[in-house]
Amino acid sequence: MIRLLTRNSIMTLSSALLLVLIFPKYDLSYLAWICLIPLLISIEGENFGRSFLNGLIVGFIFYAATLYWLVGTLHIYGNFSWLMSIAIGALLMLYLALFMALFCGITSFFSRYFYSFNIFFIASLWVSLEYLRTYLFTGFPWNLLGYSQWNNLLVAQVAAVTGVYGVSFLVVLVNVLAAKMISYSLELNHRKQSFRSLEIFVLVLALAFGYGFIVLNRQQGPVKQKLIKTAVIQPNVPPDMKWNPQEKRNIMGQYVSYVDRLKNNNLEVIVFPETAVPGLLKYDRFLLEKTAEMAGSSKAYLLIGSIDVVQPGEERAYTSCFLVTPDGQIAGQYNKNHLVPFGEFVPFRKYLEKIFPVLKEMGDFVPGNSLELMKTPHGHYGVNICYEDIFPDLVRRLAKNGAEVIVNITIDSWYLNTAAPYQHFYMNVFRAIENRRWVIRSASTGISGYIDPYGNIISQTSLFVPEISIFSVSPENKITLYTKYGDVFAKICVVIVILGFASGLIRRKAVA
């Protein structure tokens, strides 16, 4: 018994370690194809409770090791005590670990009481839980398994059809097949099934890599004639300095000096980060004048982040991005739709304030209610702000509405010098592939850069240094299957899980 517990513990911890290593900053993406094998073997034949616990342990270790930065962010920028920051962080990690626990518990229950390890059911179950995590309690789809393949562009191309969920499905499917091969190979009377699993294993990998190979080779065509010369400004302004009234002139002077260096580059669009403007752009004459000066001297359209109030004199505010024309006029505005919990609003405020009185001091921003495009003679831009880029459907709807280039503006200084800015930046690889659009990203302290429609990172800035990136992008208007139909694949996975349970129950009653 002790030997079995030790073996299961080692295998459980092995999966937790492998899951950690496949994400930034380690980026050992190839380990994703084996990361779940120890866990799947350890729960085979176990009851629901023990499997659930194994999954909870793996999930908690994984999220603690990849979301550790939340604690520092809550303490430094949320003004929580270290103890409170650790408690809130631990609760979030435990909540996220529940999805892994459910995956393990249902997998073991399904294979033990219904019928043998059905590979498509298991992979669909994983995707269904990721899909649920994307929307439940406002959603937090950070570090979905498919994101581990950001640097494996052969496999990532399937996202243009299925979204990132299809990549997660492939990774889990391969892990399940490998676990089956190992389990069957240990039993003489199951050697035939082991070879069958090997055949499917090879077929799945061949299809996944083959599709990506064909797609990436097709892209080597003639360069489009229409190119938009753009610049990304990464000013590296600390967020606490930004709201100091005495620093307003210095910050805007810094921006003007950056643009002055660009005036001879014949730029058409310049992108600034989220809340770049240290105040209310629409109502502050000095800020308007300086912004108009930058637009006029560069003869470029500006996409620049600022706070905006719902009504003049009100405290309720939007996190916004403004389009400023070369003659200094505000020609467009996008208000952030998906706000950050505990950063921009407090979910379940009336209940949580009773448990955490400190939350009473936090104000709420107001979410936007539409996906406005920034329309210029140089293309239509679909802007998303901060962590809106981790929600595939939101960015997809921008592309479907006519966005020819995707723009993400963010702060990211909240994440400090941790793995978080890298995790956040690399998720944009999938937004580019899913919609076959260029992604332009401006982060106040990094990481800023350009990603082409096939997920190639063309440029990537460093953290906490002021940088300017210049590159020419092409507006794209093709509609991928994912752009057109959205998360149909994930929904099919949900249906497969429901049908799997229904089928299992029918079979179980028939046997009884």
C-alpha cells in the first residue's frame, strides 16, 4: 500500500512539474506531449475521490508555480498586506485547480464505471473544462494547455479552424494515447490494443504536423502591395508616476520626444499603450494639445490609451483607446468590454466586502458595451485592452466585424519582472493565427511587438526599457473558419462529453 502511494505521488508530482516546464519562462513546449501521462496512469482504476485529490494537487502546484506573480501584484499595486495577498492568490489557485481535479475525477469514474478509456471523450472533457473556465465567474482562461505550443507553429496552425481549444485537444489526445499504450503494453492480453493505440498516435501527430506544414508552406507567396508603416511606443512609465499631477508635463514631453524621432519615417499609424495619457484626454486641454502636436508632427494616426468618464463630472470611468487623426481630432473611441476582476471591478462585491473589508476602498470601472473599430484610410483596427487578448471570442468578433489588424494595448507593469508578461504576450500568437491577422502590441513596460498572421513573432521588446519598434504590416480581410464560426469546436466537445455520459448510463443500466 505504501509503495503504491509513493508511486502515485511521484507520478502526480511528475505531471505537475512537466506542466510547469511547458509554459514561460521555461517554454519546453515539447514536454506538453507527455506531461499528462504520469497523471493519467496514476488515476487509472482509482475511485473518484482519490483521482479528484490527485488532480487537485497537480492543479494547485501548477497554478502556484505559474501564477505566483499574482501575490506580488496584489501586494504592491492592490495595497493588500502580504498575508491577504497570499490568501487571495491561494484561493484563486485552488479554484483553478478544481478544473484539473474534475478532469481527473470524471476521467477515472468514466473509465471505471462506464466503458474503457475513450480517448475522444477524455480530450473533449479537457476542452470542455477549459471552455467553462473561459466564462465562469467572468472567466480566467490563462495558460490553457494549447498556449504551451506558441513556439510550435506547425501544430498551432489548427487554431485557425478550432481556436486554441483544438490545440489543447490534440495535446491531451496524444497524452491519452501514450498512457493507453503504456498501460496496455504491461498486460500480455492487451498487446493488440497497444499497437492499435500506437497507430492512432502516429496518425494524430501526422495529421496535426502535416496540416501545419502545408499551411506554413502556402504562406510563402508574393508580398501584398498594400503595407501600413506603423510604430509601437513602449515608454516604460511606472504606473504610480503616471497619476502624479506633477509628472504630467514630463510624461507628455517624453512622448513628444519619441514622436519627434519618428517624424521622418513616413509613418501612417503610431500605437501607444493602455492609459498612456496621464489624465482625461477628452477633457484636459494640455493633454489634447500635446496629443494633437504628436499627430501633426508625425502626420500619422495615433491609437492611444486614456481613461474616460461616463459623464463629465462623474467618477464612473472607462478604460479607453482613442483614435486621433493627423490634424489632432478624436475620430474614434473603444471602451474596454471585459474588465479585470479586483483590478477594475470587484465581482460579488456585496458578499466579498463582508469577508474582505479592504475591498470597500476599491472603485469600479464601467465596461464598454460594443466592439468599436478604429477606421482609418490605412485600414480598420480592432483594439483590445489589457487582458482582453486572452479571450479568443472577443478578438474573433473584432475580426468578424471588419478589423483588418488586431491591436492590443496594455500596461503589464503590474506583473513585475516575472513570467507573467511573457505568458501574456505569447497568447497573442494564437489571436493572430485564429483570425489570420497581424497583431500589433504596445505595452507600457513590455513586452511590445509584432506578430504576423501565422504566429511568427517579428519583433519583441525587452522588459522595463523604453523602446520604439517600427514595422510595416498588411491589412487582412480573409475570414477563417474560427473567425466565422467561433468556438464551435469547443461546443462540439461539450456535446461529446454529454453524449458520453448519456451513453455510459444507458450501458450501465443495460448491464444491471
